[in-house]
Amino acid sequence: MWKWIVIASFVVVGIVLYAAVSVSPQYPPSPVTGPIKTEVQDFTAFSEQIQLGKQLYETLCFTCHGLNGDAVPITPEALNTQVGDRIYARDFTGKTHMNEKVVFKYTWGGFAGEFASDEELKYIIRHGLYGTPMPGFDDLSERELDALIAYIKTFNDGWKDYQPTPPPDVKVPYDLLSEERINRGRELFLERCIACHQDQENGAEPVPQPTQWYVPGTDSLIMITSRNFLTEPLRFPEPENVYRTIKVGIGGTTMNPALWADFNDDQIWDLVSYVYYLKNKGRNKSNETVASN
Ligand code: HEC
Ligand code: HEC
């Protein structure tokens, strides 16, 4: 009798050991499903990221970008700016764009690129866009930024096949603010840019332009004033970014680089110099006003 019990226990132990080693060593033996469990875990991790992104979005972003990502603001008055126009937030669904596309204004890679790269989205979310209601969220962790971006991408299927164009090479010239560059930049500006920006140096006001987005819920296009470099901050103020903006344009707006496609890279830098010259001139003027008061 005892002999049979001992033999039976060996058989049971043998079966258990066999079952344990026959499971791939990559996956710890699991009493339930073995390898399938891992897929379930990956899926859980994925949806946890989206879940975190949703939570952050619905705390930090939805009032301006809309609960469904369509830029229908919960608090429209938060979108008024000091320079007059209301600036609507980006529509992540494409619903309010006239071609039903998702178009980001700032895509380092190219004007034709409708989507921005993750790297760039992180930059914008961290820094914000100066002179607009879009605040910077510089205390978000890398994990939180990844989660937010993953969640934003759920608003439009186009992200699935999207490959961002690599940004153009940028090397700031050593003589960026030299008088020669500024003078060359002024000439180019007066030739090609004043149609919209006007001769600001001599006091003219930039002209309002239609964008490619509708005022949410209406069929009128959102108007935006082309930048006044003397009185308004640049959204993307670093020289590298001003260069990229002139080179690739601002998506969804009339600021379209096809209009100066014949300018070479050095001429683009001349224009960056002149834009900086105007910006500094504006700052000096306001300093003088403060000093004389
Ligand atoms: C107070 C309002 C407000 C809040 C809150 C806000 N945004 Fe924005 N956001 C804007 C506005 C306005 C713009 C458009 C600026 C422009 O058109 O120049 C914008 C633009 C953007 C852009 C697009 C930039 C481009 O190149 O087109 C991204 C991405 C973005 N916001 C992400 C976020 C995320 C993520 C959050 C939350 C963490 C957030 N925003 C919170 C107002 C807001
Ligand atoms: C057809 C109209 C038009 C022309 C021509 C034009 N722009 Fe613009 N530009 C705009 C508009 C509109 C904006 C503002 C877009 C916005 O804020 O959404 C703008 C914004 C800018 C900005 C601001 C970027 C920032 O970070 O805030 C720069 C720099 C700029 N333009 C430079 C130029 C230069 C240099 C030229 C000439 C080579 C030029 N633009 C020609 C319409 C134009």
C-alpha cells in the first residue's frame, strides 16, 4: 500500500517538474496561461499609458483643446490674448480643419508634414508657445509626456502610418547679428515678406490673415495677425527655431515657404538676423517708454 503511495507521489512530482521546464524560460511558469499572460501584461501596460495620458489630458489640456481633442474650448475666454485676437488651441482630431486634416503649425521637418514628431511635441508641451494661451508644462516627467502624446494620438488614426520628415540641419552663423546680415535681411524682407508682415520698422501694422481652421462650430475661418516682431514675442524664439520656421513655414497658415523657395540657406539666415533686429528694436523701444515714464 505505502509503496504505491510513494510511486504515485513520484509520478505527480515528475508531472509538475515536466510542466515547469516545458514552459519557455522567458516566461516565468504561471499557474494560469503561461505565455499568453505576457501579452495580456503588455496590453495592460499599453492601456495604462493611455489611461495616464487621458487622466493628464483631462486635467491639464481639455479646457482649451476640448474634451474630445477637437479644440472646442470649455473656457473660451482663456484663449483671449493681450494683442487682441483670440487664439484657438490645436484641433487633434482634424474636424475643424477645412480639409479635415490634423495640421500642426510647427513641424520642424516640413510644411507638408501634417503631424509633428514626438520630440517636437514634447518641446512644445514643455515650453509652451510664447504670446499664445498655450502654457509650458515644464514639470511633467518623460513618462507623463509620453503618455500625453500617446493619448493625443488616439484622436486621429492618421498617426498610425506617419513617419516624420527629419528636420533640416541647423548651424547658427557666427555673424548672426552683424550689420551686413541685418541690411541684407531687410532688403529681402521688404521684397518678399511685407505683403503680410508690412514694413514694421516704419510703423506699419501687420495684416490679419485667414488660417485653415474654422472657428469651432461655425463655417468662418479663424483669422490671425501675421506676427508683429516689434510688439509680440516669437512663439519659437531660439535662432535655430526662427530659421526652421522661415525655412518650413507655419502649417495651416499663409506663412508658406513656397513664396520664397528661391532663397538659399544663407539668405534665410539674413532674414533671421533682420527678425532679431526688429525684435531687439521693439524691446529697446518699450524699455525707453518704461524709463521715460
Ligand atoms: C489655456 C489654454 C491651453 C491649455 C490649458 C493647453 N493648450 Fe495647447 N495650445 C493652446 C493654444 C491656444 C494653442 C495654439 C497656439 C497657436 O496656434 O499658435 C495650442 C497648441 C498646442 C499644440 C500644437 C502646437 C503646434 O505646432 O501646432 C500642442 C501639441 C498642444 N497645444 C498640446 C497641449 C497639451 C498636451 C496640453 C496639456 C498638457 C495643452 N496643450 C494645454 C492652448 C492651450
Ligand atoms: C502670405 C503672408 C505671409 C508672408 C508673405 C510671410 N509671412 Fe511670416 N507669418 C505669417 C503669418 C500669418 C504668421 C503668424 C502665424 C501664426 O501665428 O499662426 C507669420 C509668422 C511669422 C514668424 C513668427 C514665428 C514665431 O516663432 O512666432 C516669422 C519669424 C515670420 N513669419 C517670418 C517671415 C519672413 C522672414 C517672411 C518673408 C520671407 C514672411 N514671414 C512672409 C504670414 C506671412
